[in-house]
Amino acid sequence: MIIFCCGILGMVNGQTITLKPYGLESGIIDYKFSGAQEGVGTLYFDKYGLRTNMYLDAVEGGKHQKGYTLTIGEDQYMYDPGKPKDGIKMKNPVYKDLDENATIETILNKVYGKMGLRKTGKSTFLGKECELWTGDQGEALIWKGILLKLDLNLFNNKIQQEATSIKENVPVDPSLLKVPEGIDFVEMPGFNF
């Protein structure tokens, strides 16, 4: 499953980070996916992006994928409420090597830099002035630390993620931003970003 969104925590290796990953206190952003993955998704977040949950309902390689990726701190939980025995828990790879001096720019460089992108200018999307990140594989538009549009060609796969609506500073259902009960989570080893 390919989702390019990151949630960041307030603690890394026991050190307090004062970073606010997003420039909004809370929000709900709807996305459409096309290319190698076709479908829709919704990003829910609060605490300036310290807690995020991305819902995805898409088809990739002929296989239907449906579920959530919840990020709370250093932990990520992937689950589908309809399959309570299939939850996965792993460490958030974005956290590796972050310290108390991390900034949103540090995180964006880490995530999008690994995709071969660098900040090159500005562009407007959905009426929002975004940072434009470009590279040989494509481009991304980031607004207030939040991915609004991604257009990449990685390993001969076209990957497109595009926001279709943005609800700013709205209440988010608290049940979406906590680890759900009744799901069996299997610990998976993390991977490096």
C-alpha cells in the first residue's frame, strides 16, 4: 500500500519535541488516488498533526485494500475494522534520527528528499499556496506541512494522490485518533526511511 503522509510525535528517544508538524490544529482532508493505486482516502488529524489516521479504500495490482493507518507518536497501527485479527503495529520510520531540534523542514526533507524531491518554489492548488517539491520522479505540493498533491513515477509505477477537499480546524472524532479496541495487532519490524 502506497500512502505518502506522515504523522509526527511529541517524543523521540525520551526527548520532548515542540514541533507542530502541521500548520493547522486539526483537519479532515479527502484524497483521490490514481495510477498504480486507484481509490479514495481521508486523512484525519489533530494536535497539529501529532496524531493522524489515514483511511484508504483502493485497488492496487487488482487487490482491494481497505483500512486505516493510525500514527500516534513513534507507533503506527494498520488495521481494517472488518478484519480484527489482521492488525499490524510497527515503528514510524520518519522518527529515526529525529531529535529535539527537528523542524517541519527537517521532516519534509527526510520524507520527500528520500523520494528524490527538493523544494523548488511555490504553486497554488485548491486555492492554497503550496511549497512545490520537484525531482526527476515527479512533484509534490505541500501546504502547512500537509501533502495536497503528489505525482510520481517510481519504478515504472505512476503514483498520484490529490486532495479533493480540505476541512480546516474542525473537530475530529476522537475514536479515530486512538488505538482501536478489539483488533489483534502483530508487531512488525520497522523499516528505514
